[in-house]
Amino acid sequence: MIKMVKVTRKQQYWSHIKLISTQVAVRSSSTTGADPKSRAERHSARIHWV
């Protein structure tokens, strides 16, 4: 039972990372890549989630 819970939490964690990375990619592509703010947000998001 404990192992099942751990696996479920791990799957949710990775699916959450995928969702965040997808949102960041869409947001960065919608804005200019040279924009320092979006670049900083993408960097901080990477540090926070990975």
C-alpha cells in the first residue's frame, strides 16, 4: 500500500513537471525569446521544478 502511494505521487510529480514545462514553452514561444523577463521566469521555473 505504501509503495502504491509513492508510485502514484511520483507519477503525479512527473505529470506536473510535464504540464509546467509545456506551459512555460508555450508562454516563451508566444513572447520574444530575447525578452529577459520570460527568460528569467523560465530559468527560475526550471530550478524550482527540476
